[in-house]
Amino acid sequence: MMERKQLKRYLEKHKHKAGERIFLASPHMGGKEIDYVNEAFETNWIAPLGPHVLHFEQELAEMVGIKAAAAASSGTAAIHLALKVLGIQPGDEIFCSTFTFAATVNPIIYEQAIPVFIDSDYQSWNMCPKALQKAFDAAEIKGKLPKAVIVVNLYGQSADYDQLLAICNQYQVPIIEDAAESLGATYKGKATGTIGELGIFSFNGNKIITASNGGMLVSNNIDYIEKSIFLSTQAREDARHYEHKEIGYNYRMSNVSAGIGRGQLHVLKSRVQKKKAIFEKYKKDLSTISALEMMPICEYGESNYWLSPIIIHDTAIDPNTIIDALEAENIESRPLWKPMHLQPVFQQYELFTVHPETSVAEDLFLRGVCLPSDTKMTTQQQNRIIDVIKGVFQ
Ligand SMILES: Cc1ncc(COP(=O)(O)O)c(C=O)c1O
């Protein structure tokens, strides 16, 4: 209900302006998508499954260099399936990045498991290995280790997996990589999403490539992927009639969506290049403002630069001042993710930080803004954005 009201208001507000609005990140078709969609229509593979789904899985798996992939209806569904195939039970603890979108955590709650939040570090903005170690130390003392660690690759940049894996391997706890935002990025030459035991990608409308909606679960463990496909098709047993021995989900990607996704794979590389160019232009042109800094880019990998976040050092300027100034010019920007431990719905869960009284994620949230990173944005439009920001600091 609430969502419909919001959507109506949004459409009303942007009725006359949509054509000229600069978006944070919006769908950007490459041209081939429509051919795949037409093929789906012509062959009447409109109903849930179909050849595009299988091809999309194979093509994506090949592209990132992993053995198997399962296309799902969303990235959130893919995270849920990852927890299911790992056998997460009610009461199990799952360590999870606090600096993320709620979709990383919600599936933990679906399974009545318990999220334990881990803070970020300033180097990558991703899960801090020292905070993770503290959480494991506490878990060991308590005598209850987590069943999995969900590590998020924020805004398209990989977390520092050598350090995180060393800790998790010591306790034999699997990592689920939430690479919803980082398709196309690498860590030490390896594609993000392929480093943990399981990885997930999202293809919702604002991601680096989209399938209009959708997600993908990937793993080198083929059993996990087969099990996830079984669960995502209502856990239907292999019988002529409908036979069910366990609870399943309707989580499979549709053939039409997969057609869009396949088309988008053709342009992934060029989207990463454009996103990088956008980030670097902001970095160069805003370098005259000493109170501003771009999100740090780590040398251990290549980000996909999904969004271009800035951080403000000048406490006199509130991030909302920048967001409001841009909005007045019909330009979309937004705050950084509000950390999960600050969300009313997750308030009762524990947070591990390196310094007892301070959270890095919280500090970044209070000082950051995601600047528009739409790959359809022209240089003139980006110059306009830069002028507005410079105006705020003058
Ligand atoms: C970090 C993160 N995890 C999970 C998701 C969930 O993906 P989806 O919207 O496809 O369910 C998103 C994006 O929405 C995300 O940014």
C-alpha cells in the first residue's frame, strides 16, 4: 500500500521532468536485449523458464569464471537460497557487514537466524578484518561459532578477501559474498562473487547491468547450485505428479528477464569503463575542494565503480545540503547506506567494531553522499552536477 502511494507521488513529481532528470543509476540498454526478448516472444517462452535462463546462467558463469550459476527472481532471493543450501537453522548466528542495504540481512531473519553485525574499515569501507576477528574471538568464548559470514562488496568495490578468508578458514566458516553491487569488479584478478563459498549478484534496475529484476547465485559447488534451483522451483520432486518433501520457493528468474540479462552481459565491460570515467572525473574536478574526498579505491582489485560516493570532512556541511542542492536542479543523489545496526528493525542485534565507542560505517553514513553515476549521463550533465557541488562549498 505504502509503496503504491510512494510510486504515485514519484511519478507525479517527475511527470514533466523525467526526460531531463539526472538519475543516480538507471537502466541502460545496449541494443541486443530486445533481440533476446523478441526471441522469447516469438518462441512463446514467456512462461517462467526457457532457454534464455539456461544461457544466461552459463554465460554469466563463464564470464566470472565459476562452475555453476542459478538465476533467481532477485538478489535477495539468491541470498536466501545461499542460506538455505548451507542449511541455516533457527537460532544460528550469521556474521554480516553492517554497512549495506537491508536486503543482505532480511534473508537471515526469514530463516529465524540471528545477524551479528561487523563494522567496516576506512580503507575499503567493507568488512573490517579486525572487527571480524573480534567477533570470532567473542563467539569462541561463548562456544557458538557463526554458520556463515556474509561479506558485502560495497558500491562496486571488493572487500579484502585474503584477510577475511584467512580468519573464516581458521574457523571453517563459509563466506557468502554479497556481490549484488560489484558484478564486473575483481579482487587480485578474480571476479568478485567467486571468492567465497557462494556468491550472489543482483540485476535490479539500478545495478551496473539489469534484467529489469533478478539475481544470480554462483558457486564452484555444483550441489549447492542444483539444490538452490530445486528450492527455487517450489521444491518439486522428480515425479510426474506434484510431489513435495520440503518447503520450496517461487524464486526462479523468468525467461523474458533472462533475455534482458543476456543482452546486458554484452555491455558490462563498457558500463564499467563509463562508471570509472564518471568516478575519475568527479575525483579530478572536485579535487579543489579540500573538504571532499572520493570513496577510497583499493589497489588489490578493480572496482566496477557502480556508484561514486563522496565523504565530507567539513562538518559545517551536512550531506543533505548537497542532496537538496542537487534535487533543486532535478538531479538524483542519496545518502550512503544507513548501517544495519542503526535500523530500528535490527536494533537488538550485536555489532562488532574495532574501537568500542565508534563505528566506521556510522561515521561514513553521517558524512557521505552517493553522486549520480548513471552511464547515460553526458559530460555536460556531469559538469552541471560538479558546479552545484562547488556552489555548496563556496
Ligand atoms: C548490497 C546489496 N545486497 C542485496 C541486494 C538485493 O538485490 P535485489 O534488489 O536484486 O533483491 C542489493 C540491491 O538491491 C544490494 O545493494
